[in-house]
Amino acid sequence: MNEPTLVAVAHGSRDPRSAATVRALTAAVRSAAPGLDVRTAFLDLSEPLVTDALSGLYAEGQREVVVVPLLLGSAYHARIDLPALVDGVLARSPRLRVSTSDVLGPDPLLSEVALDRLAATGADPTDPELGIVFAAVGSSNPEANAVVARLARRWRARLPVAAVAPAFASATKPDVPAAIAELRARGARRIAVASWFLAPGLLPDRIAALAREADPEVRLAAPLADDPRVADVILRRYAAALTSQAVPA
């Protein structure tokens, strides 16, 4: 029996770099798991939409699908948006079975990728005068933002830097200028921005522009998605969803 298709679902963006990065990531998943049918889909703004991808698989005769949300936090898109879209397809596809995995974050392996991305900028994670902005998208869900703040505290406890402060691109505070001001108040003389984004896009660009405005010499880390360890996390989420699916109720 064939394994269920893995549908990797990203948010989607008007920025074409974002979809291109997501497609490269799902290609890496295919390379890491030869023989597994891996599809790319989006919640909005990019194609194919997840509803079209699932309906298309059903039309092809596929009856078992695992959806892996390419999201770093469990906020609105993971809790409300994606389940509603999947339920809409299931209502029209009575023999289709869809399992949805946990989101990718906050996986410890992704935290390591983010730290490696930061070091690749030339910032020294052992510099006692370095201040690190831990930058993420931001959410109206307080718990999703709290996860980012906890990750920042873990980095601060682990790294001998001056300080680590969370910052958000939208929906909540602190923003990047406020985070940089906090870092400087804590003794940071050099600033670097760690990326808690999977792909480039409008919000990471906003983070970068605000950081450069506050400090023209800031070091800016790249998003995470083209690191092969991200593909490993996706496959782990897929496997965990299959295991959960097999457990009797």
C-alpha cells in the first residue's frame, strides 16, 4: 500500500521569493524521502491553494493525505484557518481522510538552524557585547507570541551575549526599534537580527528595513527554509501524524 501523500502547506505571499523558497523546500523533502508523494500548497496568495491541492488529489484517487503546516507558530492560521479549509474539502470528498500534523515550530532543530544562520552573518554568538533581536511574524494569539519570547529567553540563558530580545513584524509589540533600544539599554554595542521566518517576503523585509534604520551596521540573518534540517523536521511531523493516525481511539 502506498504511503499517504504529504501536502506541505505554507501561508502564501505576494512576494514570489516566498513561494519559490517553499517549492525548493518541498523538493528537498522529496529528495530526503524518495518514493513519497510530496505536494506543495498554500493557504492564500500563492498557488495551488490547499483546497485545490486536496480536491485534486481526491480526483486522482488518493484517499489518505497528511497535511504538514509549514508554520512556525500555532496561531490563527494553524488553529482556525487551515482546519476550516480542510473541513470544507472533506465535506465534498466523503472518502478522503486527512490528518494534519503539528506545526514546525518551536522545534529545537529549527532553533539550531536559526542560530547557525545568525553566525553565518559574521555575528559572534559568544560576543559579550552582542545584542540579538529574535525576530518573528507576530500574532493576535498571545500564546504564539509567548513561544517566541520563551525561545529568546532560552538563547539568552545559553549564549554569553549582552542580551536577547524578541521582536515582531506585525500584530503585537515590541517591534524592532523597541527591541534594539532594549538591547542597547542592557549594554549591547553590536546588534544582530535572528530570523524566525521560513522564507523571504514582505514581513522579513520590514524587519530588515527597521533594523537597518536603527543600526546601519546590523547583521541580518537569512530565513530558515533552505537548510536541509527543515526538511527533516517536516518528515518528522509527517511520521508523527501517521503514528497518531494508527493509534486506536
